[in-house]
Amino acid sequence: MSKHLTKRDEDYSKWYNELVVKADLAENSAVRGCMVIKPYGFAIWEKMQAELDRMFKETGHQNAYFPLFVPKSLFEAEEKNAEGFAKECAVVTHYRLQNDPDNEGKLRVDPEAKLEEELVVRPTSEAIIWNTYKGWIQSYRDLPLLINQWANVVRWEMRTRLFLRTAEFLWQEGHTAHATKAEAISEAKQMQEVYATFAENFMAMPVVKGAKSESERFAGADDTLTIEALMQDGKALQAGTSHFLGQNFAKAFDVKYTSKEGKKEHVWATSWGVSTRLIGGLIMTHSDDAGLVLPPKLAPIQVVIVPIYKGEEQLNAISEKVDVIVKELRKKGVSVKFDDRDTFRPGAKFAEYELKGVPVRMAIGKRDLENGTVEVARRDTFEKQTIAIDEVVSFAANLLEEIQDNLFKRALNYRAEHTTEVTTFDEFKEVIENKGGFVSAHWDGTIETEDKIKELTKATIRCIPNDAIEEEGKCIFTGKPSSKKVLFAKAY
Amino acid sequence: MSKHLTKRDEDYSKWYNELVVKADLAENSAVRGCMVIKPYGFAIWEKMQAELDRMFKETGHQNAYFPLFVPKSLFEAEEKNAEGFAKECAVVTHYRLQNDPDNEGKLRVDPEAKLEEELVVRPTSEAIIWNTYKGWIQSYRDLPLLINQWANVVRWEMRTRLFLRTAEFLWQEGHTAHATKAEAISEAKQMQEVYATFAENFMAMPVVKGAKSESERFAGADDTLTIEALMQDGKALQAGTSHFLGQNFAKAFDVKYTSKEGKKEHVWATSWGVSTRLIGGLIMTHSDDAGLVLPPKLAPIQVVIVPIYKGEEQLNAISEKVDVIVKELRKKGVSVKFDDRDTFRPGAKFAEYELKGVPVRMAIGKRDLENGTVEVARRDTFEKQTIAIDEVVSFAANLLEEIQDNLFKRALNYRAEHTTEVTTFDEFKEVIENKGGFVSAHWDGTIETEDKIKELTKATIRCIPNDAIEEEGKCIFTGKPSSKKVLFAKAY
């Protein structure tokens, strides 16, 4: 396979698809819409998981595991949720295969092994979890219940793209139960903050925190909080959502608790999730025409060292120096790889690590040995420097922090340049059409206007930002009064 | 729910089921045969995962993720494997639900959303993975391929028991590809060693390493290596298996590599797995009539501290001392919980942590404050000691190690007492019937004899131990010559 990548400004979508495959992150599988996450891609997910899991536990959550299947009768219990997911769910109807009498060596579904009740492969787990919580919650002493699950879910999407939208994906889903409405709302907000902190501090991906408009809410939620990121092609990506579910699931599954005062009350709920979609966001926030660019905090390999040598003697002399560097870097918690394979030339290795987005590359050759130096190249800016070998470990450690910061600032600048305030619908169309990015505009708050704008421009309301200022304004589309600007964009 | 547990010698099976539920490890779900793993049970699984994952990575493996679904045509490609799992697989046939016209508010499978090809929910992933490996392996340079996956799998078992046998379970499955037969065999052996080390050093569960007889092999394997543990009721538990798959899957999926000499050859394969079943083994190896007994290395809480006080002033004085102990224990990497809830009395807390198997319990009361002491109780032997507060941290750290050792030794003694060599079939029946445990006996090596013994006694060949001595002997059943003793037992 050619290492050549389509350029972003030629065809952004093609660039993305090629990059995911060529950088060994993921590939399409034999199952329609399902991906194989390859080891390098999975290593990024593991780093994400580790950080998120730590943050969830620090905020008092525990992990548990609930069944993959949701019996149809539970699935349909919360009406809006069921309606929202019914059109895209995989359904298990049988529990056995048998030899196909018409087809030697082939199998077929055993018609006698039909399930009495169909099982839905979970597209999300509110139904099965709330049915379980019914047995766990009796008294105010059982609350709050703060649980998270790492799992696979299936949504039968018709148009899929690696990481961004796949029929099966990996995610975490938090499901919490609270005694009061205020506590549940504050939990939903807390998890939005956790997601925003993770996105900005680890993924180096700036996000806007806000609330979804009614029509963009999660099916079954009273309020959906979101973090929205902006990709390099000017399209927005919903990167994580945190839902205030009111008492909808508690009522559907009859989950009540006895309060301190001895009254029976329905509990209040939240759910919140991020998925392997984040890897798509990570790629589209930082990467360039040469390949992947990874923020050091999530890079499986942070530093790679490539020896440039002729003959074993030179390699040995280089290895001796490198061993010390590797040891010192590991002591500092840096993940480092010394690539001394003799089956590839240095140039091929350089290209490979560029494609794979390793943040810092070191090269040591004969002249470096003589001069006591190391060549250090950073992936984000392609800058190279020659550093004294004694200083290279602390230099690299600092450089990793600098790269992390630089990637965030670069993405923040891009977003600032691609966030436009408009006051008329002509301006709106012009920006959406030609410049892309977030467009901040007044909206009259109705679903009708939102729908029409979407129909005419393909732009949707990404969120009503948390920090939107209360001000008197006029809807760009209807001229009706509006009290806040909302954020529009075309989106993934 | 009553905290009272059925005693082991009254009804071991009932004791087990009650313990799993009462100790908050897991419970049955609304989905037939599927369990909910509760936070306390899942915390044990997370500890197991962390250790195993570390061991897999240390032996050069990387994690990846493959689809949940296996298209029927791939599922049936390796004939023996397909035959082995066809009878117990969940099958997805449709991808949409719709409103049921005959049933207001209910959903039904949309007859127009039938899949062209049925999808099997993976009971194991050889088929989907080897179909993927075909694209990954071209040359000897691509080998060995050393991959592991943490995943859920589904086997439609008719008789299920929490952790031991459930329709859905969590596991890891390693799938490796090698250039030579010898290398694949050595990989399978290596992973058997990894499993044995984990079982003995972390679970404190002694295991016999051996090979399965032909009829007990994994469907599609040329050889199945196993680790077999002995439960307290004298029944064996297969705790982990590592399969040498020969070229069976490489041939079924046409996976060839070009050797250094330029020849095209089929690759050699292994697969290996352990599952949440290990938690069942952990419980049945160590626990007692008072509840769970956990080896410290896998206990979610290693030390619990309970204050015994009247009034806030005493509690504050105790808390001050406890804070120092907690801090010092955490510094040593000990996970410790200070249970200062005022909604429960000390006696209730003692009972709870006994039931939940916390290895070390500390209690501090008024007299301890005066004397500068702490009462320390160990869960495995119920022994209590009064320790000077300045020494309690190092005492507890040592005690945790001692408990870990003691549990292993206790289990090893039990196994030694319950491993019997026999030379006649009468003896064999007598031991299997009345004493239980492992029975070591000569066997003529035929499937017929194995089947007959199973039919007559319910005992199966657990394994041909790796360390079985070559010796001349006679089959206990047929009197035919045998060169090695094998290990029989009734099994879970």
C-alpha cells in the first residue's frame, strides 16, 4: 500500500479515510459498518480509557457491567427512548444454528430455536440498567447511585465511517440515580465538565460546552449537555454528551425510594457517554498532510529513536548511548521506542513515524557520536534541533509539554478564526457555505425555524453555549425576539 | 435480605449462589442466563484484568478490538469450530424494530429489515479474527502476530450459574500467528504458564497444568492446554485454556505468508483465554461459611478501619489517629477504607466486611486511644491481635502478605488431601463418589474408555498433567497398557 496520502484541501474526507487505515489505526471489517480497531489505534483508546476512568473514579463513580441484550419488553418501556433507537437496532431472534439440509457443509438458523421474546443488542443501556436499579434502590440511603460501564454498543447506522460512525462502537456510559432534581442536574453538569477537561487537557481539543436544543436531545432526556469541537474542515463534532433524564426512566421502570421523611418518590437520573468517536475527533483536530499528529499525553509512543549507522560496530556504539537515554526517559514516565530494525532504512522509519504521529523523533548518527549530540525533530512543526546528548532527556521531556500546549493553542486559534457572529440570514448562508466553522446567531427558539435552517443550509444548532450572554436580539431567520445567540455548524 | 448464609456442608451450591448475591458480587438479570456484575464484583475483575494485561504486554502482546458479530459464512468456515459452537449461539436476523400494528405502544421486528446474511454474536472470535489476519499477513516479517482482545462473548448455555457459566461473559482472548509449528506450540505453552502464574500468585489458587484429552479439546484445536483448579466441594474447575490450533484456521481462511526462502506457507496459530469464570473459582477456593475470603492481591479493599465510639468528640479523636494510618498505608500501596458511617453500628460493619472478604480489619475504640493501640483482625483465620499504633502500618502490610501466602498454602493442602492415586476401578468409583477431588489413574488413551468412565461416574479427564511420569501401567477400566497417569474429577 502506498504511503502517499491525499491532501486535506483536495478531499478532506478521503484524506481522513486513508489516514486511519495507513496509520494502522483501524479498518473496515467483514461485518457491514463494523470496524476492526488495530493495535496502534487501540493503544490510543486505552490511554483515553485510563484517564477517563481515573476521572470518573475521582468523582465517586464505580464500574459495573450489565447485559449486552435488552429484552424487547424492557426496550420499549421508556417510549421516547424506544422510539429514538427502534429504527437502528440489531435484534437477536434465535439461539441456535443447525446443519442446512439443502446445503452440505453450511449452517442455517434452527427454526425451532426461536426466542420467545426478541433481544435487542444494546444501542444504549438505560432500559436494562433502570430495570436493574429497581432492585437496588429502596431508601435514600441507597442514593446517589453512581455507576459507569465500559462496553460495546450497536446502532445499525446506514452510512458509517471509521471511528466517527460505526454500527458497533466502544464507549463508556455513566448511569446515575439521585434523590433530588437539583442533584441530578448538578451531576450532569459535573460530567460535562469532566469531558471538557479531558478533551482540552488530554486530547488538546478545544470544546464549547453547551446544551442541545430540544430536537437534538437524547431520546428520553429532559436536557442534553454537550461538548462540541471544531474539525479542520470547518465541521463540528459532538464529542461527548451528558443527559439529565428527569424522572422518565424512574417512572417507566417504577424506581422509587423512601425519603428521610418516609415518603415514596421517584428518583432522578442522568446518563453520560463518550465513545471511540473521540479518536476520530483527535485525528481531525491535529493531523496534517504528512499523517497523524498526536498530542503527547495520548500518544502510545511519545519518543522514537532512530539510529543512522553503517555496520554493526557503529550500531553498537549508538545503542550504548541510546540505552542510557531510553532508561532516563522511562524514569520520567516517557514512553520511548528504540527502532533498531535492520530491515528498514532510516528514511523509511522517519516516514513511518511521521505517518503515525509520534510527537518527538530523535536520530543519532556517526557525526552525532563524535560531537556528543542528538538530532531532535518535533512532529507538530517539523522543526529540528541538534541537542547535546547530556541535555536531550530533559529537552525531550520539556518538548513533549510544549507540543501538547502548541497543539491546543493551534486548535484554539483555528476555532477562533472559524467562529463567526452573524446578524442576517444572508450572512449566515455565506459563512456556512464558504468559510464553515461555528456560526453564532440569534434564533427564535422554535423547532420550525431550526428545521428550516437545517433544510436550507444543512447547518444544525450544535448547542446553546453555557457562557452565552443574555441579550436582546432578533432571530436571523424569522426576526422574532431572541435572548441568546446559539452556535450553528454543519456537523459530523 | 438476610445476611445469613447457608453452610457449605449443608448445600455447597446454595451457599455459593447466596454468597455471590449477598456479598454484592453479581446477580441474575432480566435476560435469561445473563448476569449483572455489581461494582464490588467488577472491582475484582478490574484487578484481575490489570495484572493479566500487564503479563500479556510483558510477553509481547498488544490489544486490539474485533467485531462483536460474525457473518454466518465466516462462522462456518472452520468446520469443527462451527460444529462446536453452532448449538449455542445467539443469532441476529433483523436490524430494525417498528411499531406493532396489533399492539398499541409495543414494538415488533420489522419484517422488511431482515439481514441478507445472519450474524452470529461471537461465542469466540477465531473466525472473524482469522478472516482479518488474511489481510495483515503477507511475509515472514509480519510474524509473529501477537494480539489479545478484552471482550464480551455469548454462548447460549441452558443451565447457567453466576460467574461459572453464563450466557454472556467477559473474557480475554489471545490470537497469535506464527511462522513455525514449534513457535506456535511454545506460545501456547508460554500462555499456559502465564495463566498458572496468575492463578497461583494472585488468586492464591493452586492449579495443575496439563493437556486436555482429545474429546475435551477446544473445537478446532490440535491441542488444548489447561490449568485445572480444585474447589472446596471436591469438584474441579477448568480455569484457563491455551490452544495450539495448528494450521486449521489458516487453511480455513487461506492465510499464508512468504518465508525468507520465498515459499508460500500457511501460518500456525494459537488462541488462549480466561474469563469472569475465574471469579467463581476465586470464591470457591477460599471462602467460608461466614462469607467471602479474598486474597489481598485481588481484594478491592485490603484494609478496613472501623471506629468504635460514642459521640462526635470520640470520633474526632479516633479519626485523627486513623487519618495518619490511612495515609501511611496508601503510601505503601495498600487500598484502605475508613468506614465512619454513623448509620450503622460497628457490629453490623464487622459482619458486612466479613461477608465481603476484606482481608484485614482494624478497629479503634476509646480504650485503644488511651493505650495507643489498634485491634487488628484477619479474615482468613479470624485471629485478632492488639497492636501498638506506631507499628500497625508495617504490621498490616506484613499481614497482607502472610494472608496471601496462607490462603495459597491452605488451598494447596486441601488439594494434596484431595488428590488420590488409584489402581482399580472400584477404588476409583469409591473415591469419586465419597471423597471427591482429583483422582490420578492410568487410562488406555481411548475415547471409548473415557466416555464409559464418564457415563458411569460423571468424572471426566481434567488433564494429562505436564509433569506426569512416564511409567508402565494398566488402564483402571480396561486393563490395557498405559504409559502415564491422568487426572480425573467431577467438574464444573
